[in-house]
Amino acid sequence: MRSSAIGSVLRLAESPGIIPLAAGSPAQELFPNADVLEVTDRLLRNDPGALQYGDTAGLAQLREWIAARNSTRLGIGSLPERVTLTHGSQQALDLICKALIDPGDVIVVDRPSYIGALQVFRLFEADLAPFPLADDEQLDALSSALRGGLRPRLLYVVPDFANPTGATLSLLQRQRLAELADRYGFFIVEDDPYGELRYDTDDGGALPAIASLSDRVLRLESFSKVLFPAARLGQVTAPAELAPILGMFKQASDLGNSGFLERIVLELVTRPGFTEDRVNAARLLYTERRDALVAGLRRYFGDKLEFDVPGGGFFVWARFPGGPNADDLLTGALAHRVSYVPGTDFYAADPDRGTLRLSFSGAGTEELTEAARRLYQAWAEGQTGVAP
Ligand code: PMP
């Protein structure tokens, strides 16, 4: 196993004085501290079982709430028995591999793809087959590889505002993946932590979940981005035949999540309007932050840095068309007190070393403008060897 890029990135981003564009952490200003305080107080006073062991697949009422929401929000007719609560959606990836992956099994991943997923898949000694999934031509290449005998066990995809690219799959791309899964008998892991964090009101709205287009989908969601990551609460909605197996592995791994945190989350999300209000506040804040970073990068770099403006999520995925290598630039960037993640680790193979991931979620608008300036300084020094 390779050393954890995420761990070193998080440590880096936390160094004092560095503007943190590395970690994909949510804005602390959005955390519902007062609500958590009030609910915690009430639970501890009134619920004698608040600190007790619980159902290892997760608090029943929370799984019921998730199943009901799956059907109203996504059109997935799921029952609570199909839902397993996990220690963040990250643990769902681990449980899925425990249930389905033997060494040498093939997993199709995006190119580039979420580092944390690549890390788990490598731990289980899967063979990774990377294809850019939000790309029609590359989906043709995947189709022909399948026709030619490629037999993946899983395909892993972040359909909305992906980490790291910010890309979203079109309806046709979703339908094609669903058809391929049905035809060739693999499962799709649809990981959707960012779907609600959509910033452009004229983008035509949310597209169908892949889980509504095929029965061979394990759908992952997380409470980390819209609520708070210290809840370490995520969920996987699995096909009926797989859910008990995931539940068994969850039980064997840790006997279930913290029932106390599950109760706190349940109390919050079932308050009328609570989730909608949080999503709206998050959208407003992150739209401003995205726009500040994008404007700063354009102002300082012009056409020396290529990127698409993401319609949601936390990341701008950028590329230096004429160099430098983003791994090499990092030392200079840190010296100028700005962090980012070089793109290399997001590739299962053959990295494009000109790429980098810039996260706009965890810094204020003025800091983001300043971050773009600092990054430009580091870049310009790398070009000329002298300070601009
Ligand atoms: N999937 C993706 C695509 C992510 O970006 C993240 C968080 N960085 C996770 C899963 C894990 O989230 P958590 O475990 O906090 O739910």
C-alpha cells in the first residue's frame, strides 16, 4: 500500500499561515454547533438509551428516513433493509470491497479518480482499469474493452461534481453505464457526496441517480459535506441481495456506528426545513468562494492555467498547459503559504503531472483571491527563477 496522500495533505493544509486549498474540508462557518449543543443536551437528559449499543446496521429511524428520502428525492424505491449506515462513506468503500473484491478482480475507475477510493481498491489488490467516465469517446472505449473481454467486478464513479475534476456525467452517460452494468454483470458504486452542492441555477437541475436506472448499483451518500464530517456518518443503499452481506461485514468490523451521533443526526435532519436550509446556506457560501477563486486564477494566470468552472462541489481541477509539473511547484507554493494537491495521486496510472486540485471550500473569498496571487508568484518564480 502506498503512503496516504490524504493524510499528508490534511496535515499540510492545517499548518498555520497557509491558505488551505489542499483539503476538501467543508466550511466551518456552516457547522450547526448551536443545534448540536441543544440536541445533545436534550438527548442526554431525556433518553436513557442515548449512550447504549445499537443496531449494528444503523439506527432504524435514520435508515427509514434515508429510504424514504431515496424514494422522494431520487425515485429509488428502496426499503430501510437495503440501507447500511457506515463510518463515513469512506467505510462503505471498504465494506463493498470486503464483500465483493478478491485480489486481481478488475475495478473500472474514473481517470482521474477520488484518492480515497483508489487507496481502498489497492488495499484489496484490485486491478484498476481507468477510463475518463464523463467523456463519450472514452465510454465508447470502455464499451469496446468490455466487448473484447474486460470483466470488471465493479465500476466506481462520482456522478455529480466529482472529486477531483468537478465533472458531472450527462444523462446519456449515466444511461450507458447502467446498460453496461446490466449487460456485463458488474456492479456500479455510485458515490455522491456533492450532488446537493449545486451552484448554477440555470444548469437544468439534478440528473437522475444511476441507482434509478439500474438495479446493479450501490449508492453511497455522506452527511459530511452538508452536515458535518465529525459525525463520520455515511450510508450505502445496496441491492437487496448485497445489503445483508454489507451489514454482516459492518458488524464484524466495528459493531456499528456511534448510536449517539446517529441520534443527533436523526434529530437534526428530521426537523422540518433543516436540511433544505443548510443546503441553501452552503450553496450561497460556496458559490461565492468558487467565483472568488475562479476570478483570481483568471486574473493572475490568464491562459497559463486551464480549468473548467465546476457547477458544484468543492474543487477546481486545473492544468498548466506548458508546465510546470505540479508536484515540483508544490514546494514553491508552500513557501508562498498556499497549499493544493498535485494531480498525480488521483490517477490510477499514467498521471498527467501538469494537473492540480484546488479546493475552494475551506477559505474565505479574500483569502481565495490572495491564494491565486500567491500561487501565481510561486509559478512565475519557477518560470524565471526570480520573484515577479
Ligand atoms: N467520496 C468522495 C468522492 C469524497 O470526496 C469523500 C470525502 N473527501 C468521501 C467519499 C468520504 O467522505 P466521508 O467518509 O466523510 O463520508
